[in-house]
Amino acid sequence: MLNDKTVFEENESEIRAYCRAVPTVFKSSKNAIMIDENDKEFVDFFAGAGVLNFGHNNPKMKDAVIEFLQRDGVVHSLDMFTDVKRDFISTFVETVLKPRGMGDYKLQFTGPTGTNAVEAALKLARKVTGRTEIVAFHRGFHGMTLGSLACTANNAFRSSSGVPLNNVIRGTFNDMEALDRMREQMFDAGSGMLPPAGFIVEPVQAEGGVRPATKEWLQAVQKLARDTGALFILDSIQCGNGRCGSYFSFDDLDVDPDINICAKGLGGFGTPIGMLINKPEVDKAWGPGQHTGTFRGQGISFVAGRVALEYFKDEEFNKETIRKGKVIRSLLDEMNDKYSQVTEIRQKGMMLAINFDNAATVKEITGKCYENGLIIGACSTGEIIKFIPPLTIEDEVLEEGLKRFKASVEAVLG
């Protein structure tokens, strides 16, 4: 039976979430379009929670993956050497690292997901410093495994851990006064605050509501990390891989992380890679096998991820990302002017947020978006709608998606 959801409802865990907001069975997808079993066409402004920066079934990547499979390429390799892993590393170094003066940095493949990479970064920071505490920030999201979850701020995620989420000092994002107070405490022997192993921060908080760090504040966090002997760790999992109009979202902020965490769009095709970019003096703390992961050697991800890097051989793709971001921003600014329920618009590149006055309004709007054939998600504590469509979205599809969003908002707010 077409669009039959019985199997999922009877057999899949109650943990399922996204399918409750988009309750249909999809059968195909291409770039920013998804089609369900009833042949209803949806414009995708969610892009796999930021995984699909280069769209569904990217044709260049698909051709490369098919060729790889047809020649019996090595699909799984742990951390053994393969030709496609060599190609990915070489392309990443030449395209991303060397132009930034980071050619000697080490790439550590950690496992398939962002939270695996965060766990490795926290472990490495603690190993390098011999300390336990990590500084993380309000509204930050870093993953759902226990170490990552301890750094994640949202209580809705933290509440199911079942154990104490310890060894984290919580700071206030983008707040210079709060950072100054933290500095005072860290250098006050009577404060009781232990010196940290690392500071972990998203250059643009994604799940937290598209909140870009200011240059002044992020540089001050880096300085405090240096002054305390802690590692400065940037979580680029969702805001990286070209999402913000440059390969890294912090390229314009003049910072120099000890560890940069990458995942999500890095694999290109919706296929997973979790990776750390470590300063060599930090990376040398590892001994062979001290952090492993069965799925570090994903051949399909290396093939597709190398093709994704070709988009960044020059600045044309980044310019298009910035241009499309401005198109989205124009509509959101109109809504900000028109509706009192809209409280703020935030943006960096092609990651945008429209902040409403309450979560109930957002739930109504996203529900109407689904009815109108638009996939888009809420974030933070439910009062924010986040725009993260594929960077490769065609102009006409982008305009159609914005038209559907506008109609949905108008249906709810009048």
C-alpha cells in the first residue's frame, strides 16, 4: 500500500522524531526536492540536518560512487591505507588546509558521526592537559553521547542521560562580561574553579538558533584558552563545509583552533565522515590505537567527499552561497517588518533563523509548511525556524520553497 506507515509505527522505537513532523513515506530525492509515495513533491529546506550541503543524490558524486563500486573499490577499511582515502586527504590538504597555512595539521578520522568526533576531541584535550574540565557554552549543541551531551546545553536532550553529566563549566555565548568574570575566577586561587582541559564552541551555533560568534568574543575565548593552558576547540560540524559562505565558518574571525571538528556535510553524499583537524603538537599526544572506531574508513564517503571539495577550488561556489543567503534573508526581513510575532532574524551565509515569540506558533507554522510541501525544522527550544537548504539548490526551487514558507506563515499569522 502506498504511503503505508504501519511498519514504522508498529515496529520502530518511540524515539523517532523527524518523521512525526513529516509523516509521509519518501521514495526519491534530487538536490532540494523529495518525492513521497503519493508523488507529492516537497522542497527540502532541512537538508538532512545540514548533512546534504550538496543536495540529494548529487550527480557528480553519484557518478563517482557508482564507478567506485563497479570497480570493487574498498568500501570499509578501518584505518588501513586505500587509494580513495589518499585522494580525499590529498585534496583536503591542497584545497582547504594549505591555503590557510595549515598544511602540517593532522587529519584524524574518528568514526561516522559528529558526536564521535566531539568525543575524540574531548578525550584528546584531556590527554594533552591532564585535566578533566571542559568549558562549553549556553545553547551549544555538541552531540548525544555522554561526553558530548555533557557539553550540550539543551535540557530536553540532557534529561534522558540517566547519569550525571559532569566535568563541564558552562559559559555564556557571545557575552564579554561573562567571559571576563570567568577569567577572574580561573585566575583566583580561592574561586574553586579548576583550570580546564579545553574550551569547545561553535563558531555559529546551529541547533542553538543560528547564533554567530562575534570576532571579538571568539578571539577572547581563544586567548583565555591559551592563557589557562587549555585547548581551543571549534565545533564546525553543522556550520562548516561551505555552509556559511566560506569553507570554515570562522575563516573571517582570525582564530586558530587547536582542534577543529568536522562531520555532517564532509562526506558530501549524505555518507558519514567524522574528522578532527589537529595541530601537530596536539596530535602527537596520541599513541597508536588510543582512540579507534570501526567505521573510520568509509570508502564511499571518501569518494563523495573528495568530489565535494572540488566546489571549493575557487570562490565561485562560496559567492553563490552568499547570494542565495541574501535571497532568503530578504523574505525573512519582510516578515520581521510585518509580524509582531517575529522577534529577530539571524544569519551567516546560507544558515538563517527566524525567531518567533513562542514555540506554539512555530509548531503551527512548520505543520502548515508540511501541508504546503516544504520540509523545514524548528530548533533551540522550539521558538526558532532554521533555514539550511542544500547549497546547490536551484534558484527557481529556492523561490518556490520561499513562496511555500510565506504562504504557511500567512496562513497562521494572517
